[in-house]
Amino acid sequence: MKEKINNLTIKMLAKELGLSVSTISKAIRDSHEISDGTKERVNALVQKLNYIPNPYASSLGSRNSKTIGVVLPEVTDSFFAQAINGIECVAQENGYHVLIYLSHENFEKEKKILKDFESGRVDGVLISVAKETIQHCHIDALMDKAVPIVFFDRVMDEVTTAKIITNDYESARLATEHLIKKGCNRILFLSFSHTLSIICKRLAGYKKALLDNQLKYADNNILTFGNDAKKDYLLLQKKLKSASKGVGILASVEKLALPIYQACEDLQLSIPEDIQVISFSNSDSAAFLHPPLTTITQPAFEIGKTAASLLVKALERRNFELRNEEIIVPSTLVVRKSTIG
Amino acid sequence: MKEKINNLTIKMLAKELGLSVSTISKAIRDSHEISDGTKERVNALVQKLNYIPNPYASSLGSRNSKTIGVVLPEVTDSFFAQAINGIECVAQENGYHVLIYLSHENFEKEKKILKDFESGRVDGVLISVAKETIQHCHIDALMDKAVPIVFFDRVMDEVTTAKIITNDYESARLATEHLIKKGCNRILFLSFSHTLSIICKRLAGYKKALLDNQLKYADNNILTFGNDAKKDYLLLQKKLKSASKGVGILASVEKLALPIYQACEDLQLSIPEDIQVISFSNSDSAAFLHPPLTTITQPAFEIGKTAASLLVKALERRNFELRNEEIIVPSTLVVRKSTIG
């Protein structure tokens, strides 16, 4: 029974067939509690009324809006812009619409978006969580309604579903090693979250490289940016002012890279002579900055594509289950002149 | 009667009340063809069944999805990313959801998206058209269904509704004058469309500046990029190879700027000594390129905000009509070192 049926229709079907609303509702959902005979009666009346389904008038979450919801923290980051292109590529091939919802890093907003999905607006969801998100009840609630969810990039380890990520730990470890090999004896780690999975993994990789190279991990080498860009910038400037030669910086996301360039310019510090810099970044401009920026470049398009492919499989194959697995698509360290060649 | 009612429900109401489907449908739409008595009977049954409206199960296009659809060509451009933030700012204040749809510069895709809106999925639409879009029947069709539409940035002059733009003509004229004043005697104009309103206006501003300064307009100074990035790049490289000193370039959109830097690097040409460059661009990285890029920076956030404010007004005020007016929010020429200081 593929038709979309709302509450009012259920009440009318109940009245017409002399059954309870709950029985009709269960029959429509193909519940095992309802006999085949009853299901047939309900189905027959729906057929008889010759209903032409309206793909958007969903109420019971049957999957035929042919729409994928993509929940992102923002689009000003090149990673997300490129991941969207990968998602759209798969969606188009398989006849799905893509709707993009922005949480703006806000947990309440993300909750509202997922709540909205419960009404059947989308068939499945691809999500990269907001930096504020530490609970997952909103995700569990949607999964309970049989809406398949695939995480990409910013995942929640505690949730049992597919996750597409890059090798965050290993990339950060290699980048930190690179800085150490190039002569840095003190390395700052620029962060913007204490809780986000990807940032925690990148921080752990950074720590591991320090440990392997007999460098001390110190809290005052970790700078965590908040929501006040001006205040954050002053903090960074202060930290760099007191930095001696041999300092390296690992920026854990793209948007933290340009403030470093700004601060060095303002303080008349040279990159890479005074300070060496590596950033996680997918920005095309990295190669043309002054100096060109050494980056950890993530396979953003590929991650979007892989996540969307898995979700489409889950939507189209009755027996395909999204397992609690991570698919890891590795990043590349692209060495440019912000680290000593 | 504010409930959302689908086709199946209409058929059941018709059966229950002994009326035709068309009568029920008209009664629900509060049509003047239907008597008050009949409307009351239909209404009473709906009330009696105590229906809790599902805000997303729209079928009759009444405006209460509380959702704004934003149709964009892409999100990899900083202008659009910043405009989205302006739109979301107004939407949030007024309790609207924002859904982002990407046309990927494809007319057929844009048409499908707008067709999709006819089912009542969104209350109103903000659109910046694809570069392929030269007809507007898809936009007219949606406006015929009383869905309010506001254009921003990439508008269609022929369509009678509000348009929020920047001063494209004047900005390009001023940028071209700037290049001439700095010693350029030949100026290339980099385009990616022959038909898009903003590009035509920017080209006209460029022409005007040439004319005002006794420089000849020549077709072979206009380079129009297509969909093949490699081919386009080779074309640009060939053009720059044969360029003598005193050449300036005006890039009409952000994404055309980095290929210029790439070509100059490959050809060992210096910016600004050999070639001066100005680009329309909202990218934060412009100030940190080598050399820093002189830009025409558009008020992207403001344009998004203004467009969304007008749309919300049109949705909330019964007597507010979107007129065929342009609101122009001016851009700023930010002089940096890619033009001689």
C-alpha cells in the first residue's frame, strides 16, 4: 500500500469500514498485528477510491517523496560545498531531489530540522552534526520512525548507523610529524570544539605525534575558538606575539587558516620563516595564498558520494540495513610553502 | 477551513456527504461557486473528525508550510554562501524554515525544482537563476499559482516581481576605469555567460568605461568560459601568452579569478607588473592571495536579507504586493595589490 494517507483519511476509512482508527493506521503500516484479511479490506477501499498519490502529502513516513535531506552546519566551508556536489551527483543518477538544511552549528536548530523530518518530508537523511551537538536523542527519534540516516564527516560514534569519514587521526598525526621534521619544537593546535568527533580525533593524532617525538603536550598550546571572531582573533594574536621561532600551527578546520595569515601580517611575522602553518582545508585558494598554504585536503566530493550511495541503497533495497560501520576515505597532505620545503 | 486535505480525503468526504469530488474540492478552497450551506456541511464533517492538521501534508497550496525555498545555481561561490546567511537571518526572526535547492546552472533542473514547488512544498521562493536560463515560463507558472517569488542577484528583467541586485553596471564601469587609470591600455573581460542579466550589465559597464576613455571595444578581448575547465584554462593561457605589458583583466565572477593566478604562475607573468587583475569576488581569501586581489565586493549578506524581508512581507501581509521593482544595494571596489597602488 503505497498511497500517502493523512489523519483525516484514516478517520474516514475507519468510519467507512467500521474499524478503529488504530487498526486502520496499523493496516496501512503493514503491521504484523493486523490480519491479512483486514489489510486487504483497507487496501481495497483505498484502491476503489482510485487515489492518485500526492508525493508530498506524506503523513505516515512511507518512502516516496524521492527526496534526501542533507543537514549541514554551514556552507561557507569548501568541504561542505564540495560534499554537496558529490551527494547531488548520486541523487541525480537515482532520481532523488536534494534538500539542504543548515543548522548553523546550533543544536536547537538541528533538533527542529530532524523533528520536521518526522512528518515524512524526506525519505532519508545525510547529516554532519552541529558543533554544539552532544546528545543524539533527536537522531534516535528519527531512526525510530524508520527514516534511514547516514552520517558523514561530523559523526556521532554512539549512534548505530553508517558513517563516512576521513582518516582524521592519522592525517593530524602526519601533519604534526611534518611540522616536527621541518624543525618546529612547539606546535599550536587550533580548535573550535571540545566535543566534535572529528576535532577530538584530530587532537588525538596531534598528541600522538608529539609523544612519538618526545615533545610535551601542553594545554596552553591548544587554542579553542568560540563564536566571537574578534575576541578569538585577539587571543590568537596574543599567542603568536609571545611565540618564538620554531613555532608551528595546525589548524583543525579551514576557517581557522586565514586568521593565522592575518595575525602574522599584523605582527610582521613571516610564514614559514617565523611560523609554519598547516590547515585542514579544501579551499581552491590555498595554492595561491601568500605563501601557498600546506593543507590536509579531504576527499569531500568522494565522501558526499559514498554517503549518498549508501543512503540510496538503504532506501531502494528492502533487505539492506545500514550497519554501524565507518567507511574511511583518506585525506592527502599537500605540502606547499607555508611549511619549509 | 485551514486543514490540509488530500485527494483521498476529498473522495471520502464526497462519498460520506453524497456530493461530487469537485464540489468538495471547491468548498475546501472557499470557492464562490459553492453555497455557504454546503461549505458548512463539509467544514462540519472535517471538524467532527477532529483532524489535527499536518503542516507538511499540503495539497491545496495554502500558505502555511512556513518554508521558504531558495533556488541557487551553486554554493561554491562565496556570494551565495553569504547571501544564504542573510536569508536565514530574516527567516529565523520570522519563524520560517529555509530549504536550499541547487540548479547546478542547469535549466531543466531549475524547471523541475519550480514544478515541484507547485504542490505547496514552500510558501514563497527566492531565486537566482541558472546561467542556462533564458526563458521564464517556469517562473510565470509558479507565480500563476500565487506563490510569491523574489529574484536576487541573477534576475530576469522580463518577469514582473521584486528584484534585489547590486549596481553591476556601475561597479564594472568603475573597475574598468580603475584599470585604465593604472595604465592598462588593453583590458580583457572574463565572462561565463552571454545571456545572464548580471553578466550583460557588467559587460555594458566595461564597454562604457572603454568608450569614455577612447579605448576600442574588441570581441577578442572577451573570453567566455564554458563547462570544460581544462579547455577554458588553455584558452586563457593562450590569450595571456600573447599579451603585452599594460594588459588588465576584469573577471566577472569569483571563480574566474584563481585560473588567472594559475595562468600567470605557469607563464611566469607578474601580477601587477605584467598584468593587473580585478575580480568580482566575495571570498575572504582575496586579501591573502599572492598578490592580494583587488575585488568588487558585493553586499551578499545584505542582498539575501533584503530579498528575504520582502518575501516575508508578501507572505504575511494580505495586501502587500511584490512590485516589479529593483532594489539596488551597491558593491564596493576594494583596491589591493593586484592592481598598481
